[in-house]
Amino acid sequence: MEEEINSKSKNLWEKAIIAVLVIGLSFATFNQFQISSIGTGKEIPTGMSTVQAAVIPTGIPKIYGSELNIKYDDVSVNDAAKADQTIKLLGNLDNTITLEGSNLDRYVEIASQMSCEYCCGAKSIIFTKEDITSLESKIQEAIAAGKLTEDQAKTYRRKAGEAACGCAHSFAMRGIAKYLIKNHGSEFTNEEILNEMAKWKTLFFPTQMTAKAEALKSQGIEFSYSNLGSNKYRGIESGSSSNGGMVGGC
């Protein structure tokens, strides 16, 4: 009888230990999840993966956010009207700011690295110096062949820095670059301006850019917004389930 009681006590004690271990493991797992969330600087919303939470920018952009009264959070699938309004605001910067001299050279260098490939097939959101050289060569060939007059050629000529993609997202990204170069050129490096353009691009195409971030991670490529958004690793996510809508009209 005593042996039976001791056996039952032992079983109960073992079950208690197992229960404590299970609870402890669950608590540790929860804490790890919380730590990973803290590492991104934000809470993970329901339905959002940890990768998305790490990639999608939130909050107010430094310096220019308060000046333009915009937040990264203004571009979201949750509020299409606000997203369109914000994209239009940024796009108007492209339409109203004209850069010259060294500022224009800097703009061409930065914006040449960015495309809007999920909207259009253009290799860049602006005409690059290489584009202009290639275009002029073709124009001269057409003139020599008698297919084009010099006057007609004027309508085909472009300048480096002119818009090469007409979608609203491209206008917005160009606007950000122009605004920062003109108003805060000494406060932002070229890389930082490219990062800001890429952050907004991530907001415009969250599904595709999240897939690209996962592809970068799987290949051991360091994450940065310039790596994510620029042409440096364009198409690296090809073959992944990256099809998805965009935020804001194109």
C-alpha cells in the first residue's frame, strides 16, 4: 500500500515538473517573440509577418517629415484616400522643384539607381547619362539615314534627370530626392537620400518588397533600404510569390 502511494506521489511529482517545464518553455518562446518584435522597433500587427514588421517603415521621417507634415504610416492599405493624398503631395515636389548645377548632378547620380519596376519596365525613374548618350547616337544615325531632320530630332532629345517613368509612385520618389537635395543637401548623404526613396517605395509595394527582403536574407545579403529598393539587386526575388497589389494609384 505504502509502495502504491509512493508510486502515485512520484507520478504526480513528475507531472508537476513536466507542467512547469512546459509553462517555462512557453514563456521563453513568448519572450523570444517579444524580443524579436522589440528588435524591429515596433509591435507586430495582427496578420503581419516578422519580416514585414522589420521592413515596413513607420513613424515620422527625420527632419522633412515634420516640415511636410507627413508620416510613413500615411501610406497604407488601411486608408487609400490618405495614401493617394500623400503620394500626390510628394509627387508635386517633383513637379515644382527644379535643380541645377551640382544639385542636378547629384540628383542624377542618386535617382539613376532607383526604378519603379513593379509599375513599369523602365530601368530607372529618370533618364540617366547613359540613356542620353545612347539616345543621341540613335538620333544621329536617323539623321544620317535621312529618316529624321535636325528640327524633328529636337522633339526626341532628352536630358539626364528628366522623368523616365510616369507613374505616381515615381513622381513621389523623385520629389523626395529633389526636396532633400535642395533643402537639406548637407544633412543627408547620397546613401541616406536613396534610403528615404526606398522607404517610400517599400510602402508603395509592401508585398513585393517584403518578398525581396526575404530573398536578400536567404542569400546572406546585408539589409539596408538602399539594397532593398535600388536597382542593385533588382529581380532577386524573381520566382518567389511576390505578386501583390500596390498602395496608391499608379
